[in-house]
Amino acid sequence: MQRVVVVGASVAGLRAVESLRRNGFAGEILVIGGERWPPYNRPPLSKTVLTATELPGFDEIALPLSPRIGDVQWRLGVRAAALDVDARVVVLEDGQTVEWDGLVIATGLRPVRLAVPGPTVRRYVLRNFDDARALRDVLQPGARLVVIGAGFIGCEVASAARERGVHVVVVGRSEYPLPGLGDILGSELRRLHETHGVRFLGARAVVAFEGTDHVRGVVLDDGTELAADIVVEAIGGAPETDWLVTTKLDIHNGVRCDGMLRALDISGQPIPNVVACGDVARVPLLRGAGIEGRVEHWSMAIETGRYAGRTLAASLSGAAAGAPSVPMVPTFWSDQYGVRLSGVGLPEMHDGEIRVRHDSAAGEVAISYFRAGRLIGIAALGCAARLPEFYDAVRRSWQDEGHPVSTVTRSSPR
């Protein structure tokens, strides 16, 4: 009987499992996960898990396991340490080996930490459920928090902390939060945070942490010293590919894939029966445009997982899967102080051409982003009901191969 090994108990890995079954794979499936938890919903980690009156139990964020996936083996709390593609073996960190006929790489990201002098105690990251629980415990009224990084996670942590009565300073490398969305939305978001009592320090960098046994302060590159009881480092993530370094896979900025999510080697050739999905996968994005990248949005983890499972099921059966019939268009959202920021596509890849629709009375602003004259993304504050309309417009643009866009490789902020 054939066996598929899924490395990564993530939403992408789970959707790949579901897709394998839906597309006829009846063999063994083993899911290996570095965390002790089965797949769960990650967006609430920087939202309701931090702000709810009572700590949500794991069951409240766990992803449902459909009975249609059948008998799936789960090996949780252990990481993959190495991969032998030729022998078709995954080596685990405990020394055990697992053979496979098909492999799904869904290992996601690891949080990046600042490499600056100073103590490490009371410095937090937010990537998993255990991180969120640890951070929630210290976000007590009156505490002084410095958030380093003004992307999605940093902004949401700042919002959640203010809701819990914490004093917050956000330190960002740009003048405005979410710099990929441009100055117009960025200035609106900065104003929103400052209105709610956040001190925002833009165009700054951290050079040291103060304290002996634990962090007591943060030193910036302009000499500013910030008192801190808690620090959250929200400066992004790096692809979890260390276990692949001895293979022939192309793992520059993630596992490079073709349009069917087949993992490619360093010469650009697909490796038989190996697919990748989720945040770790570097995929083609715009049809006919030559753009590829990792898109760290929840919706893309779901879509890439589904397509990867379909591709692998076809490969193991000897059939041809074919590329997705429609482009995978990411969507994203962020809730801050009761205001929803939502978007579609890849607005951070625009070349400077934008179109702004601003309704001051309704408190809404929507921005369309273009590259080489082609609509590449839309982002908006307070326009959540229009997200389906935005999605359709961007999807139609992405399907149009008649408007070439020069090659760009960049990771999305989330």
C-alpha cells in the first residue's frame, strides 16, 4: 500500500490530506507535526486568544477533522530533521525514519528573532498557540510593552494589548504601519493606533536590550531608550527548510514549486511525488507574468494545500493533474480596535500606480494597486462587505495573460 507523509500539521497540511482523499488516494497517510497540537486556526492567536475575557481552550480554535479523511496517523511533537529524496525517507529529530511514496512539505515558518545584545527573558514571539498563551499571561493592565515590527502581527498585538490596558510603544522600520500598502492606508492605521493611545516610533531600529536577568528596556538607533516590561518581536518569519538543506530541492526563500505545486530541484525540474504548500511554498502567482513568491496569508495556505493534494493524488495514480484552472488569489484581513482592514491580491507589489476611493463620511478608504497598468491588488479600511467585489476584480485581472508584468519575487507580510 502506498504511503503519503505530510510534514507539517498545519492548515495547509490538513487541506492537502483532505484533497488527497477527495481525489481518490486510499493509501496510508502520516502527518508529522513539530507542535504538540493537531491543526488549528491561527488568525485568532493575535486577536481573540489575547483579548477574550477567559483564555479560549484549544478546542475553540482546533480545525475540524472530517470523517471523510479516513484513517490518518498523527505523529505530533516531533520535527523532521532531514530528507533523503532518492531513498524516499524522512529522518525525524528523535532518530526514527519514515519511508514515503509521496511527500507533502507544509512546514511553514519559524519566527525571526533580533540578533542584538541583551537579555532574552520576557522577549516574546507570536507564531503558535503556546506563544499566544504565554504572551496573554503577561499582558496585564499597566504593563509596558514594546512591539518591534509594524506588520500585521505587530499591529494586532498592539491593538489587543491596549484593549487589556497595557501601555504600548510600536517601533517600525518605516514611518507607517504595513508599509507595503503605502502611505495613505499606513497613515490611517497609524492615526488609528495613536488615537487609542499607542506611541508609534517609525523609521527606527533596535540596537540593544537593557536588563540583566530579563528585559527592562529597549535602545533604538537614534539613542532613544524605552522602558519595557515585555517585548514582542514581530519582525517576520523565515521558511522552515533547515531539514532540507542537504537535498537537491531549490529552497531559496522557501521551497520553489511549479504551477501544480510540485517541488522543484535546483535545475528547475519537478521532483517526482513531492509537493509543497502553505507559507513554506514559493509559487507562481500571476498567470503569464513570471511573478513567484511566498504569500503568507491564511487563504493561500488553504488553496495551496488543496492543489498540492490534488497534484500528488494524480501523480501517485499515474494520472495527470494539470495546473489550477483559476489563479490562486490571496485574501487577507486584520481587525484592529474594531476596524477591519481587508484586501485581495498582492498590493505590496505595485509599482506606484494607485487609485483611491475615500468616503470620509462612512470612514472608508479603498485603494486599488497596479503594476504595469494591471490591477494587482486592492486593500481597504472599513469596506469588508465589498471584499467579494474586490476579489472578482483582482481575479479577472490575474487571469488576463495579455498584460505582462515583470518578474518580482517577494514574500507577503502575512
